[in-house]
Amino acid sequence: MSTETQEHDPLLAHQFEDVEQQTDSYVLGMWVFLVTEVLFFGGMILAFILYRNMYFPAFAEAHQKLDWRLGGVNTIVLLTSSFTMAMAVWASQKRDYGKQLMFLTITVLCALAFLVIKYFEYSAKFEHHLVPGTNFHFDGQNQNGVQLFFGLYFALTGLHGFHVLVGVLVIGVLMFRVWKLRKQEQDYVPTELVGLYWHFVDIVWIFLYPMLYLLGGVHI
Amino acid sequence: MSAVAEPKTEKNYLNVDYSIKSWLTTLDHKRIGILYLVAITIFFMVGGFMALLIRTELATPQGDLLSSDQYNRAFTMHGVVLIFFFLLPSTPAVLGNFLLPIMIGARDVAFPKLNLASWYAFMIGGTLGVISLVLGGIDTGWTFYAPYSSNFSNTPVVWAIAGAFVAGFGNIATAVNFIVTIHKMRAPGLTWFRLPLFVWAQYATAVIGVLGTPVIAITIFLVAFERLTGMGIFDPARGGDPILMQHLFWFYSHPAVYIMILPAMGVTSEMIAAASQKRVFGYEFVAFSSLAIAIIGFLVWGHHLFVSGQSVFAGLVFSVLTFIVAIPSAIKTFNWVATMYKGNLQMNTPMFWAVAFLGLFLIGGLTGLFLSSLATDIHLHDTYFVVAHFHYIMVGGAIIGFIGGLHFWWPKITGRMYPESWGKAGAIMVFTGFSLTFLPQFVLGQLGMPRRYHTYPEEFQILHVLSTGGAYLLGFAMTTIIVYLAWSAKYGKPAPPNPWKAKGLEWETPSPPPTENFTYKVVVTEPAYNYHKDSGGHH
Ligand SMILES: [Cu+2]
């Protein structure tokens, strides 16, 4: 294999022999990273399921304090962003960088919309003293269980929101890169990797939304 | 390839650039390995100092050196520093980083920038840990059990948790890097069953790191969340369940024992093969036993909860599974002994360390079976028997494997030989000091001495004094080793490419290796440990 000439390929990092090896490595690396993310959220989801069984009436009562309409709107917003992200990957493979930038812009706007809606939801919880801690107040017998519900609600959605925020930053960097190099041929792999991450963030929400907002009183 | 290699004149990864900046911004896996080595050596000395503090206090039955509160902080910081900031990264991040790409004939790991980022994550985590120490140290025990760590501690717990959390991401990144590197970067001809067993062990370790570390991260995140917000996820007074914390913690922390011991087992396979000049007996079994440990190791965590109110049925299941996970370790041990049998034994320093590992790991493993039996565990739980058992695994196994590996590959890493007689003396002193420290603790535990107390009845003193004496010998031995290794890195005899006449790609490149690891294109045409053929003439 003529390593000498390939060293000069600007798209090929020095540790790889050829582009195929490089692409395979990046994609596998992303999947392994997503496995760690599954376990990261998994530990907390396990805690939620356990406490939901321990304090079923409290969790059923608490979930009514969440606005399923706002959560639903956010679900639609994220699903839309997943679609535009998939389109951006497609445009990148077609080397249509104008289209790619457009789809990435819509994706970022959706992500920001999600965060804004989440902000309104959070501030409503603050006003109603449903944030765990010294200001927490809830009338009735199920105080402890309700506080646990909201503790896990904030931990889970906060962590997910943090992932959305990271996604905004990463997509922003990607857009800048695509725009800067728009005149030349680009590797589609970075877009594909960001896409994988973004779909993962959406899928986490697809689990969180029914778990937190919808299933409150349903025995499973 | 074993042509004349003169480290002085040839360009290698060490003499290519001497500036501090070139080290702190390096993307070379070998240099990153050295960065880790320097960092963890400092943490090793901090944690070792704590150990001597603990043992000095325990030389007398009264609490005369430390108050009970200070004692709690000393043993907690001893555990936190040595587990999170020394043992977890030790063999993978130092020897793995240095050797893995060379052993598979690659120029570097798959993601060199991520590799450097891992080291910085580790350093930030370590700094946060040091801050918690400077602020007085924490008193929760290294396990961060709630409610010790949540409602009942006035110490800087969140700093230590943040440290372990951030350092954990360094470990995850290293694991991701290794998995991809082993899958995608192997040289042509290097099939999975031609890989050195060290690589198999690193692979199994990385799988555990990827599956386990995120769970401990989220667990201690929740503990910190509980402390900061005042909600009671693990606090029974506010509806939480402290046993859930223990389940989540050990779901990671039992497999974490294998993160520490598996790489040391990989080192041992390499040292024994080279010192016996023989292919490792039952290569496939040793390779698969690493994967078996990685998988079954995730199913045994409940043996830490036998007396925590876990149901008897769950206890039975976890007990049986724990016995089962001992089998792959036993397979390895038998195969190592069989490798030595009728081998052309070289009684060199690496062999001394390998034999020390075998003996101590055997005792550590067998005493684990006492603890996995439900009835005996009720008597032995939280006694010095447990303390002795896990130190046999973590020090007798993991640390001795790591130091042995450092000796074995030191000529490759530094291009210098250490004084052979000091190497052997170091191994003998560590073995003796270690045994003197921890053998008496099995007896203490069996007699009923609980762990984590700084005072004890008079009749235990003789055993405690023996243990303290051993600890001082061990401390002296470790200091000696650090001194002569550091000395030899500068003043030792120049090392040939293959001082042990060992097989493996790392022995075919100069000592120390060039930045790109090989000056030629690596193609592998023979199985691992191909000792019976004539040496020379491969690739
Ligand atoms: Cu265990």
C-alpha cells in the first residue's frame, strides 16, 4: 500500500491507512459512545421505574402537574429536527452544501425552540413550588413521593436538556465548518456522526415523554 | 528486523522534541502513556502516604495519632485516591496506551486527540480530588454510600464526587478509543487469534469501562444532586432508598475490580510467555476467559449486599454467579502454570513479578470464595478479612501486575535497562512486605475485628503490629522501586530492541520506538508467541 502518497490526502488523518478505515473507525467510535450514553440515562431511568412502583399514587398525582400539551409540542419539535437532520446528512452525501446548511439551520432552530418551551415549563414549576429542596411545597399525604418524582423529573429532563444544548453547539460548529469549506469537496462523515448523536438525543426524549407526562396513572 | 538500533543517534519518540509544550500538546500515544505514568505516580504516593498514616494509627489499640474523625478521612482518601486516580487508569492508560498500537502494528490509536483529552479529563478530575483533600478530605468511605455521603457528612463530598465523575469520563474515552483501535487498526494479517493476550485483556477491560462507568457516573451524580438540592433520592427519611444507591454503585464497582485486574492479567500472560520462552498454554481459553470475566462480572454485584436487606433468593443467585465468575480466573491461573511447565524458564525480573502475581492473586481469588458463600459472609462481612481479600486482588494482583509490566517494558519505554539485581530485590521486598501486611488481616477479620475502626481490643495488637511493620516494608520497597526506575531512565545501560528475546511486534521495533512506531510496513504472518520457530526472519 502506498502510504507515502496517501499521507498527503488532506481528508485522511495520519494514523489511518485509507479513508475507508478512517470512516469505519469514526462511525464505530460514535456507536460505542452512544452505548455509554444509553447506560448513563439507563441508571436514572431505572431509579425512576423503581420509585414509580414504590410510590405509585404519588407519581400518578405528580404527573398531572406536568403539561402534556407542552411536552407534546416539544415531541413534535424534536421529531421535526430529526427529520431535517436526516435530510442534512443526505444533502451532505450529495455534496449540496447550500441545502445542507439550510437543513442544519432548521435543526438548530428546532433545538432552540425545544429549550425555550422547556424553560417556560421549568419556570412554571418554580412558581408552583414544585422544585425539590427547601422551597418545595405540596399539599396532601404524598409529599415525599411527589418530591421524588420532581427530583427525578428535573434530573432526567435537565440531563436531556444539557444534551440538546451540546447538540446546538456541535451543530453550530459543524455549520461553520461546512460554510467555510463550501467551495471544496468535503467529507460527509462528520455530518453523519453529528446526525447519529442528534437522533440519539431525540430517542431519549421519545422515552422520557410518555414515561414522565403520559403514563402517570397507568399500571404497567 | 533486530538490526543494530542505537537509541542515542536515531530519532525516537523521546528525543524528537524536549520542550514542555511538546509534551503537553502531544498526540503520540506513547507520550500520553508517559504523561499518565507521571500523574498516577504522584497519586500513588499520596494514597500510599494515607495507608502509612492508617497503619501507624493502628499500631496501638488506642486512638493516639488520629481522632476517629481524622481516621475516617484518612481511610476514605486512601481509597478514593488509589482507586479512582491510580488503579483505574494504571495499566490501561499507561501500558495500554504505550503498547496497544505497537502490539497491533498501528501508528497510533484511532483517535489521538480524544486520547490527549482523556488525560486532561483525568488531570481535571484529579485536581478536583486534590481540592477535596486540601479542604480537609471526605469521611464517607470510598463507596460514597448514602446517607453517609448525603445527610451525614460535613466534608467536601461534592468536590470528590466531581473529581471521580470527570476522571471517569477520561476512562470512558480511553475505553472507546481502545475498542475502536483494536477493531479497526490491526495490521494486515493480524487476525483476532493472533493478537497478544495483553490486547485481549485490554479489549475486555474497555468493554467493562464502556458499559459500567456511565452507571457509576450517574449514581454519584445523583448523590451530589441530593446534597446540593436537598431532595432525598437515596434518603429514607424523604422517601428515597439507600439500597438502590448500593445496587447502582456495585453494578459498576464490582466490574471495576476487573477493570483493575484484567489488564494486570494481560501483563502476566506476556511476562510468563516471554520468561518461559513458550506459547501461552491454551491461548484461546485465556483470551475468551477475559471476555467471560467481562460479561459474567456484570451479574455478580449483589454479593456486596448479602447483609444489606437483599432477599435471600437474590442472595443465593448472586452467590452462585460469584462462584461461576471465579472459573475464568482459575482457567487463566492454571494455564499460566501450564505455560511455565517444561518451559525454558528465564529467572529474570519480570518472572519474579509474574510469580509474585500468581501467588498473591491465587490467595486473593480463593478468599473471595469464602466471601461469596452466604453463611460465611455474614460472619466475615465488613471485617479485616474483606480488607485483606480485596487488597490481595488490588495490590497483590493489579498493582504487582502493573509494576511487573513496567519492569518488563521499561527497556522499550525508556530505551534503558534498570539494574537487574534491584529489580529482583524490589519484587522480593514487595512480596514480603505485602504478605506481612495482609496475611495477619485475614486472621484479624476471622477473629472479628471490624474494618474502619481506629481503636481495638488489646488482644488484636500483635497482629496489627505485624501488619504495620509489613506496611512500612512495603512503603520502603515501593519508594526504592520508584527511585531506581527513575534513575535508570537516565543512567541505565542502553537497552537492545529485544532484551528478553520475547515475541511480539513491540520487540521488533527499536527501544525506544520511533514516533510512528515502525519504520517499515507491518504485515503479520505468524501466530502470537511463536517461540518454537527460529527467531528472526518474520514479517
Ligand atoms: Cu464484588
